[in-house]
Amino acid sequence: MDKKYLRGGESVMQDDQKTQKLLDRLFGAGAAQRLLLSPKETSVLIGRAEQTLANERFEGRGLPYVKWGRSIKYRLSDILAEIEARIVNPGTRQEGSE
């Protein structure tokens, strides 16, 4: 994975080795070859209903997706980056946030 995702000046995907370890832990060995996930696989991974993903696509929000013919696929790298972007560290709350 050549792409580096930045959030607050930090590299979310610091290196390929770290990413590979995460993929192996989540999906088993050789998971890097499965870079595109179906809506059903994505819904299981992130804990949201498949219909919610469909509604978000229709409304133009939610996770980025790939349209390949009639198929919809989600890039694993986008899913992991979204998860990283949503991490909340309770000890570092900013004033005015809930």
C-alpha cells in the first residue's frame, strides 16, 4: 500500500508491515490480496447494516466505494482509514465537544 493517510499530522498507516499485521489479525494470513470487500463483508466488519450502507451511498455520504459494473465494493484501506479517523481518546477531549 503506497498511500499514507494523514490525520492531525500523524500517519495513520505508518508502514506496510504494520498494515500487513493488522490485516492478518483481522482476516487471516494472505488478507492483503482481498483489498475489495462486498457490502455484506463491510457491514460485518464495521457493524452497520447493509441497508444503512446502501442508504448512505444513495444520499452521497458514508464510506467511499468502487462501482464495478453493477457491483459495489469497498476498499479495505478506506475502511481502515475511517476506523482510525474515528478513534476517540477520552483523556484528550477538546473543550466544547461531548
